[in-house]
Amino acid sequence: MTSVEIDPDWLAKLYAASDQFFADHLGPQIASTAKRLCPEQTGSLADSIEDHLNGHTLVVSATGGAGGRIYAAYVELGHRIAHGPHMSIVGPKVKGPEPFLRPALYQSVGGG
């Protein structure tokens, strides 16, 4: 007869192993790819890309430097630029998305 023994610490060991993989390999890989894919004007957006663990969750983020987190979202997702009546341009202008975080994730986990 075959017996199966379950280690009572299996969940803690699983979390420890995945945390180490996220911190040592996957996080730095995604961050590095995002920096490579990031559109560059001043370099502050690419310089703001970092990875860390929040509990057992891997977080890869870009703040955009002094401009705050919203700047990175504008680049990643695109946005409208409003022009007022005192400017020579009338109506909204659309700045298309220049994704760098999502493609970095997809490339790092084998999706692209």
C-alpha cells in the first residue's frame, strides 16, 4: 500500500518559493523589459520603473518621476490634450497610447 504524507508547512513553503522567484527573477525581468520598451523623452519615466513585493503579490510600476503616477498611465493608455480658446489649436488632440508595461509583462510570461 502506498501512503501520501502532506507537509503541514506546504503553503508557507510555496509562498516562500514563489516570493523568491518573483523578487529574484520575474520582477527584474519585467522591469528591465519595460525600461527597454518605454518611450523616452527625458528618461524620467524609464528611471521610475521598479518592482517589489506587496505581501505575496509582485508589483511592477512606473511613477513617471516627479510628475506622479498619473503620467505613466497617460503614456501607457493614451489621453486627450485639451486646448483652450487662447491657443492656436482648437479642440482636443488625441495622444495615442505607447504601452510599455503591459507588453513587458506579456513578453516576460511567454505571451509575446
